Amino acid sequence: MTNGFERALKYVTNNHFYIEMDTSIKAAFTECSGLSVQIKKEVYFEGGVNEQQRVRLGHAEFADVTLKRGITDDTGFWKWASQVFTEGKSRRNVNILVFNQAGDIMQSWTLIGAVPVTWKVPALQASGNAVAIEELTLAYEGLQVGKQSGGGQEAQRDGTGYFG
């Protein structure tokens, strides 16, 4: 069994962001943007306190993540992307990984309940042996940040309707 870095070495060396699903690397991209969270806030003032304000935190809003200039030869990856139209079972926990030169994971972002909402394919060329991805946009319901691998399983909601 190969680890994620060995699978990642199959791809062009200038790809730096790797998509992990089912504990294996499925695609690689040269650009990742939009990864952010914003906590909504409510600011209010107390009577007679003029030098301070109170801030009450609300819910988190996660921006869509856009991955650009990628490559994959994994048919399971394309099957997942197409399930949004056919089966409605397209939500997965997806890891975005960054490796260092030694093959250690430098950073991992787990998109919880991710679903592809946009993808574009560039003009295909007969000389290539892998399918290129010009742009892939993922919407997601939660985020975990760390330095671990092994995620990317199908996302399951708990009894309250949220992902665990």
C-alpha cells in the first residue's frame, strides 16, 4: 500500500495541493483559494459605558474553496463529482494536504460535508494521459485544521442534522 506522498509523486512536480478522499490522494492542484471562515458578530453598547463595546459571537460562515489547474487519473474522483447530479449523495469529508520535500504533511484542511458546486475542464489534448481540471469549487459545512491524513470518507449527519 502506498502512502499519500508516493501517490502524489505521480503528478506533475509543480502541483502542491493534494486532495485526499478515502485515505488516498485523488487529485493535485497548483492553486487553492478562498479557504476562509467568518464568524458573524453582534456589537452592542451598555448604557453609561462609553469607552467599551460588547461583542457577541454568532455562527460561522465558510467561503467556497476554489482549486485551480489540477490533474487526476482517478475515476472515483469524477464519480464523486458527478453524483451531485445523479444520486444526491455527493457530500464527503475532503482533505486538502500540503507536503514538504521529505513527504511529511505540513498542513491539512478537512472540509466537512464538502460538495462540488463548480468544475471546469480545459481543452483536452491527445498527448496527455491524465484528465486535467481547470477549476473545481467546493462548498462545505465545517472545517478542521491540522497536520493529519486519513480523512475523506463519506460524510454522515448525526441525529441533529449536523456532520459529526
